[in-house]
Amino acid sequence: MDKYYCKMNALTINDLYWKKAIPAKEIASRYGASIWSLYDFMKRNNITRRSYSEANYFANRNKPQYNIKKTLNNVEHRLKIAGIMLYWAEGTQKGCTVDFANSNPKMVKIFLRFLREICGVNESRLRLYLYAYSYQDLKKLKLYWHDVTCIPLDQFTKPYVRKGTKNHSGRKLVYGLVHIRYNDKRLLELIQSWIKEYIVEITGEVPERSNGPDCVERSVLKKFRMEKRVNSGEPLTQKC
């Protein structure tokens, strides 16, 4: 084992592992060592190992987590427009996650069809967050939204339960409210760019450039450039 340690340099290993995000197995292979020899060297030199979530992030950060459908028929085109408009009205615009919140099961179904059929999302990465009141039956609500969304129950995150009295009018979130979430910043940026594209196409108004996270260059919104990039599945937004 000492022969491996003679070849290894703590600063180099730290740079390869953390800054360049090279997998531990590949680093070990470069030195002709086993992965466990590398881990032992890291431990002796106070180089921390990645957590499971960090390892998963580095392994998948350059891999697309969705597959945009590029050729759409008339029905699919309408579905895309419906999904974009629903997200514009009820979606979170900041952060790194596509997050659509609603209590209407029909709207939730349409938005999920948009994610599945147009955006080609990975089913295992879908999450459902339930917002309910303390007087409601959480088990029944979960089963209800499971039937509506076809999202497995083990992909439901811990619900938020709000204290409150029963509403006899039956008009206040009878089935609770759900957030449909998909953690992918690139997909969020792509949906935001589609929203801006339709603002231009329908109103003819180019969104004002601002210092906030939603800024976009006017030139990017010219139609011939938008169509080219949307068809390639590339986000249209640019950094401020």
C-alpha cells in the first residue's frame, strides 16, 4: 500500500476529487490503486469524502435529466402551450426547481402531461408535496392525489399540515393543495424561456431587461433565434 502513497499527493488528490469532480474510482485507477486505498489515503490526509447527495450531483450534473420532444403534432403543441401558461400562472420562477402548485386535479393532470409528454422528464425524479389542514385525513388525501397524478407514494415528500377548523362550505381546499416538483434548474430555465417566447409572440412586447434573475437579452427573443434554440432543447435565458 505504501507504494501508492508515494505516488499520491494530498493537494493533487483534493484538486482532482473536489475541484475537478473526478470520480474516486477514476482517480484510484490513475495511480494503479484500489478505491479503498485511495479512501484510506484521503482519510489520513484529512480529505473528506463526498456525501451521497454530493456524489449523485457530481455524477449526474452533466447528464440531461429530461428529453424534450422536438416534433409536435397539433394536440401536443396545444398541450405545450397549456403547460407553459399554467406554469406562468402557478409556477415558482426562482430557485433550481420546477414547482407547480394547485388544488385543481384537472390542472395538475394537464401540467403533469406537459412534463411527461413534452418535457420527457424522468419519472423517478418527480416529487409531490402536499399541503393540508389538520382536520383532513392525510392518508385519504395521499391516495387521492396518487390516483390523480400516478406518482408513487414513496415519492411524496413530508406534507405540510396547517392547523384550522373544518370549513363546512366545502370550498376551502377540499383535497388540500399539491406542489408538483422536479429538481432541474436547466428545465426551469427552459420553461421560463418558453414563457418569454410566447409573451413576445402573442403581445409583441419584449420583456424589459432587469437586474433580477429573470432578465433576458432582447436579441435572444428574436423569433428566428428562439425557434432554433427551442428545437434543440437548449434554454433561451441568459445570465444577467
